[in-house]
Amino acid sequence: MKLSQLLFIVLISSLAGMVGCNPLTEKGPDVSQIQADVTIQHLEDELFASKSVQDVQNFLAKYPFLTKVYFTDTPSGESSPSDSLLASHLYENIRNNSLQGFKQQLDSIFSEKTHPLEEELEKAFKHVKYYYPDFKVPKVATIVTGFMGNDLFVSDSLIIIGLDYFGGERVQYRPQVYTYQLRRYQPESIVPSLLFFLSDRYNRITPDDRTLLADMVGYGKSFEFVKHMAPQTPDSLIIGLSEQNLTRTYNSQTELWAFFVENKLLYETSDLKKQKYVGERPLTPEIGPEVPGSIGRWIGWRIVNKYMAKNPDVTLPELMKTADARKILQESGYKGQIDD
């Protein structure tokens, strides 16, 4: 039987609920006594209060980090736009009645009552401080521009969230991305997405290891980081797969792993070939018509997950410091097996 056929089979019906690939309890460690205060600057309110282009220019001068790191392109395609050009485009956008209505929708979605973003960020940052006591909570700002800026900017000291990207299915406008990517652009995606980028600070890799295995394990460590920092977040939200896809993938991992081994892909170094398995794609047709894209990232997480299960004394910081992907694979004992 071909793998493409096997992917339609639910191996054991009782496994349908076992879609999570992490033994970490949803409760996580006790972080109640850790201080990680977050105060979000809602820059969109100040921006939309502007009454002229000059007001917008004054706004940009007040928050120079926006021009430096958030607005990388203007609608005309010019990179690193001047403040005057950027201000003109922004003012044109905020004067648009449709965008004003869009902002009202976002205000409603991201109110403290419906989506307490500050509270979620504080919980996540408390977990980061639990594992990394030297962690300093970055400044957090939100903004709405009509998709003129990036979706997220994350650095050690500053986080900027473009709320217009994360309104979800209920809002008037969605970001111009492929349909399969929209799953990652909803209110619940903000915190895990931020944590994924934040993991880069701690995720050690071997620079000269260009293998697909190294890429897979690198992604797996980042997903494991997110799960530890937001233990109640569903795995499907962390990795961007639907529950149905995650269940089918979990139940088919023995065959998926066999494909990687039999085709000698783990130590592949060709960027073109590697991107077929860890790059952004809706599907992985090389394996089968129902195999989701970026399947190598998920398998990398399984490897890391089994490594942590086999080595319970290894802490998350120790995992993140372990740069040797082959060591993690060997000590994981992972061969595509489903959890007992």
C-alpha cells in the first residue's frame, strides 16, 4: 500500500484524541509569584486621532522605532520610506471610512473583556522568566495601519503587533496571504507566534550543519520552547495545522518517518530539496496528496519531544543549548513510533 493511501487511514480509533505531541502538562510550573508586568501601548488610537499629515509626521517623530523597524515598505513598494511619504500614506489610510470601521472591529475583538492580550503576554513572560531568570520583559506596542507595516516585530527590547493581521475570520479584512496561512492569523495566534520568534534568542544551532535534520530539529526546539512558555496552547495552534490534519499526521508518522529514512533525506543539504519539507507550502505532494506542508517541522518536534521524554532530567534551557541535532535524534530513540 502506498503512503498516500495510508495517510487516509486512522490507525487505531482510540488514538484520534492523542493529537498532542508533548508530554508537558497543560498546567505547567507554578509562576504565580513571578513578576512580569506588561503594559501595552495602543498606538493605533493615537494614530487614528491624527487630523492632518503633519499630525501623522509628529506621531512618527514621537515613535521613531516605527519607521526604523516596523514600516519596511510603503504601498508604492519603496523600501525605508521617508517620514513625509510614510505620513502621507498613513493619513490617507486612516481617513478611509472602511479602515475606520475595520479598526472598530479590531477594538472590539482585542478589548480586555474579549481577548485579554496583556494577561496572556504576562503569563507567557512569567514562564520565560521561570526558565530564564535574567529575561527582561520587552516593551509591547500595538498598531493598526491597514496592512502597511509588518505583522510582527520582535526583538529583545521591543515587540510591535500589527493587530490588523490578527483579527481572524470575523473582521472585514484579512491579510493577503495564501488561504492555508490564514490559520496563523487569528487573535489566539499572537502569543505563540511571538514566543516562536523569541525562541531564536535561546535556540543554539551548529552553524556548519546544513542538513535537513538540523533544520527539522531546530524548528522542533522552537515549538517545544513555545509549548513550555504557553503550556495551555493547543499543539495545532503552535504549529499551524488543523486538528484534523494534526490527528492524521500523528497517526501516520510511522510511514512518514519511513519516507524520510528510505529516501535518505535526513542528511540532505540541498536548499531546494530541504524547502520541500520545511518550507512554507500548503501540502507536501512528494509524500502524498494529504500530507500538510512543512511536515519536516512537525517531525522535528516529534524528535525533540521524544528526546525530552527519554531524558526527563534535561531542562528546557539545556535542550535549547544542545546544538547537535544528531545527538538529539540518537538519544530520542525516535523511529516514527506513536506514543504508548
